[in-house]
Amino acid sequence: MSEATKIIGSNIRLRREELRLPSVELANLLGRSQATISRMENGKIEITVSQLVKIAGILKTTPARLFPHFDSMVTFDAVTVDMGCDSTGCGNEDQVNTSSPINS
């Protein structure tokens, strides 16, 4: 699975645990099995935008907080553009990751 899937899953687990919400309860609220929640949290299955929005609502947060680094990494096919953003803001927005297989 993608790095994004792993980040989102890990952040869902962290937030769920902060709220002391059992995975079985999250599963029930989503109409999914506990095994599906486990696979989501372990980055084994992709989470759709609509699922992410619903999960964020249940976890009393926003989708952006479940995937905080989304704004700093934009992927276009095989090229990744690093916007240089972190918790302090954005740096060089023209910086391109040249380690892409396309540029090899």
C-alpha cells in the first residue's frame, strides 16, 4: 500500500485510542467489521474520501488532521513534487524530487 494509506491508518488508530474508542465500536458506527478497521489502521486497505470524512466525524476531527502531510506532498503519476511544507509553513515550492524513476 501507499505511504499515504499507512499514514492515514496510523493516525486513525492514534485518534481512536486518544478517544478511548474500541475498534469494534468504530466498526459498528461505520457499518464495517472489526477486521476491516484493523486492516485500515494497519495500512492494508485503501480508504476512500467518503470513508475518511465519515471516520473523521466519528473521531471528532477533520480529514486533514488524519493526513497532516498531504499539503506538502503532491503526486503526479511517477513524479513527486515536494512543496517543502512542514508545521512552520512552506519553503521552496518549486523544488522537485529528482529521484523519481522517470528522471533516472
